[in-house]
Amino acid sequence: MVRFSITFAAKAAVALYASVVELGRNSSISRHDVAGLMAENYQPNFTIFTLGMITVLKTREDAQAGIENVLNRYNETSLGTSFTWTDSLIEPVSNESAVAWVTWNFAPKNGLAPWDITTVYGYRLSEYNETTSSFSGGFEWVNSDQEYQQLLEKFPDFFP
């Protein structure tokens, strides 16, 4: 039997999430649909820590609406949503949780030079089946300070 690794599960979750985030570059896919796919990676009561503010998204529907609002704002400001996953570091916390530092490259469509940001996610394993070696889980929380700190340095009026 293969021994289960929370690090493996968290890496798989990051890779899946990154593939969904990168769909935001494709204008033929609606922001609503991209937001829904992103929200599928979040656990209920997903908690966002950003620049001293705390937001709890109780349901996936709440998460989808919140994500869609952010994607819309990025597009309304002519920045676009071209994020590319470039690196990640996973640190196990327990057999059922890990912290993931995920680095993204953001390439604004308005001609500004791209820049890197690192976002920190908390991953939680929900279920593991030893017989099939299958698992499910998702992100419980995110700290997106660096993304918004850099964004507000470049675009102080990003949030109306």
C-alpha cells in the first residue's frame, strides 16, 4: 500500500488551482465560470486575510461571487487577469493540513512590466480513501497581503 503524504495532496491541490486561475487569461471563458471553478477549491468558511482585514466566505456560492467581483475589478482597471503559476513551497503542518506559498507572475495587459507575487494558502485534507489512494480537500484560508500591497502601490485607486 502507498503511504499517503499531505505534501503530495497539497501540491496536487496547488497544481489544480493554478490551472484554474490560469483560465482567467482566456477571454472565451466567462469570469463567472472561472470564479466558480476557483471556488470549488475552497472549503466552506474559507477565510481571507488581506492587509489586516478578515473576510469569511461561508459557502462556495459566496466564494464564487467574491472571486467574480475581484476578476471584474482587475478587468475594469485594464489590468486583466493574466496570472501564471511559477513556483510553490509546501510545508506540512499535520497529517491533514499544510501551508502552501504559491508564487504567481502577473502580466498586466495595460503594458506595465510583469511582477511576481507570493500568496500563502492553508490546505486541509477532507477525506482519504486507503483502498483507492484517493483524496479530497481544499483551501481553508489565504493570506493575500503581498498581492494587494503591490497592487495598491502601483494602483492606489484599485478599490473604489
